[in-house]
Amino acid sequence: MAMVDVTVRGAGAFGLSVAYACALKGARVRVVDPAGVGGGASGGIVGALAPHVPENWNAKKAFQFAALDMGEAFWRGVEETGGVPSSYARTGRLQPIADDHARALAEARAVTAQMLWEGRYVWEVVAAPSDWAPVTPTGLVIHDTLTARMFPRHACASLAAAVQALGGTLATEAQDEGAVVWATGAAGLAALSAERGRMVGVAVKGQSARLAFDARDLPQIFADTVHVVPHADGTTAIGSTTEREFDAPDTTDDQLDAVLARALAAVPALADAPVIERWAGLRPRARTRSPMIGAWPDRPGHFIANGGFKIGFGIAPMIGQVMADLVLDGRDAIPDDFKPEASF
Ligand SMILES: Cc1cc2nc3c(=O)[nH]c(=O)nc-3n(C[C@H](O)[C@H](O)[C@H](O)COP(=O)(O)OP(=O)(O)OC[C@H]3O[C@@H](n4cnc5c(N)ncnc54)[C@H](O)[C@@H]3O)c2cc1C
């Protein structure tokens, strides 16, 4: 008799969230990853859980909102189950407002946010705080209260502990048993592309850095396309580059220096903070740019959870939920354009 109901291949944000959601429903799960917990993109340092702009609503934005909305309860549940902190906190976000046009746009979005975010979070135009803010020509910033942060490595450890506390096991090698969920990130997209003879998804490299700068209770900042994310441990992460072409997946170079320079120009308070870590990884991007989740076409009993791209941690709580519903109960609540067929 099988000892395992669900084998999850890949111990990143997606695989661990699926394993946790399945274990919560009572399934016996085994997570298999030769690189160990957080050995892929999920072992990084940035961890911005930030919404798309609240306008032009679509299935992806609605899915992301649902995931961000449930984030607080999800991560508290993970921490309480496994006893390991995830460093999650809903600390909000500030963005500069460059001119009158940007101000008008921001004010219009404040109105749409009220409706689309169901009155639970605000997107507002306020005077830039004097102690912690990006350089902003109008003296104003957008402040939103939906954005949260967590430390990716801690979040993976937290999820892994929760899976084990629920009776799940982790392994670097094991046979498939039961339903099989392939949450294998960039390597999985490369394998799918090779198998199908067309580009199903690609790896997009990102470089990031961590500074010794303690802003742990303050909002994160998004300015000049750079994320500045204060963490609970008194460090602040800066990210990231977006590279389709690269020589090595895990090296950092002058492209990261350019991101750091933009961060320091946008947030002068960081000027003297020492860089304590430089880190790079490969984001899994599906051909459609949407998550790629659902049953594996033509492969009964196998499922895919991939394509987290730049928002993998933000949407992980929903990925776990909809995949567990599908794998264990056959309930399919996955938007059509997220299904593997859309990228195949
Ligand atoms: C620099 C950078 C900054 C980022 N910033 C953010 C951010 O601020 N907010 C956010 O939400 N997201 C962010 N992301 C994206 C996020 O990290 C990814 O979307 C997410 O980690 C993807 O998770 P995953 O589990 O799908 O993939 P991964 O974490 O890559 O996990 C896949 C795992 O599968 C394993 N594997 C591969 N092949 C096999 C096999 N055959 N069998 C078993 N296991 C296998 C690998 O070892 C790996 O551990 C960032 C990414 C990068 C690189």
C-alpha cells in the first residue's frame, strides 16, 4: 500500500505551499528536492509581497489580491504549525509621485482601490514622511496598506517545518508515489520546453543585495523600479535585475551595482549602509507570464505548479489552496489562462 498520497517535486515557495495545503487537508505528503529546502529562486532575500496597480482588473490581479489578502492568516498559520518564524509582516509600501500627471493617476487609483480591494486596504496619496521616504519631486507619496514582506529563506524554512509538523516528510531523492506535483521552477520549465519542442517558459535571472540597515517596522519602498524591503532581522533587501540573457545563474556583477546605485539615489537614508550579501537566482517565467498551474495534460496523476516569475511568494498561499483542492478533491478553480495548456 502507498505510504504517500502526494509527492511534491521541488521544495521552493510553490512546492512547499502545495505540500502544506495538502497536509492541512489530511494528505500524507513527501517533498523531494535534490537541492534541499529553498535551493532555487525561493532561497533569495527580497520578499516583497506587493500588489499590481488597482485598475484594469483581470483574473491574475484578482488571484493575486486573494493571495495577498490571505497572506497574514496563512503565514501566521504556517508559523504556529511548525514553530519557525517566516518574518512576515504587513508593513505597507511607499512610492514617489513625480509630477501632477502621476498625482492625478494615483488619486484615480485611490478610488478604484477602494472597490477592488474590497474596502479592506487603502491606496492613498499622502505627504512624504520626514524620517523614511523615497525622494519625491511633489513632496507626496503613494502609501498602500496591502503590501507585506517576508524573508524568502525564513519563509521556506517555516513552511518546511509546518509540513513536517503535519506528518509530511522531506527527501533529496525518492520514487513517485500517489499524485505527483511538479513544482520544479526554472529547471522544470526548461524540461517542459525540451519535451514539447517549443518554449513553454524561461528562466529570468535576478540579482539582489542586502544591506545592514534597520528599518524593520517601516514600509517598503518601490522607486525607479527598485524594491527596498526592510526585514525583521534589521537588514534591508534591494532588488532586482531582470535578465533574459546571462552566463551563469548565480553570479552577481555590475548590473547589481547599477540597481544599488538607483536604490541609494531613490532612498538617500541608505547611503552609508554596508552591503552584507549579494545574491542571484532564476525566476521561473511561463510563456504567458501568468502562473502555470493545473493538471499535466496527457499525464494522468501528474500536476504542474510553476511560473511564479516575480510574484511567486505573494501568490503562494493561493497556489497551495487551489492545487490542494484540485489534487485531492478534483475541484478545479484555476483560471483558464493559468492552466498548463495556455503555455504548452
Ligand atoms: C532576485 C529575485 C527577486 C525576487 N523577488 C521577489 C519578491 O520580492 N516577491 C515575490 O513574490 N517573488 C520574488 N521573486 C520570485 C520568487 O522567488 C519566485 O517566483 C519563487 O521563488 C518561485 O518558486 P518555485 O517554488 O516555483 O521555484 P524555486 O524556488 O526555484 O523551486 C524549484 C525547486 O525545484 C527543484 N527541482 C528542480 N528540478 C527538480 C526535480 N526534477 N525533482 C525535484 N526537485 C527539482 C529545485 O532544486 C528548486 O529548489 C524573486 C526572484 C528572484 C530571483
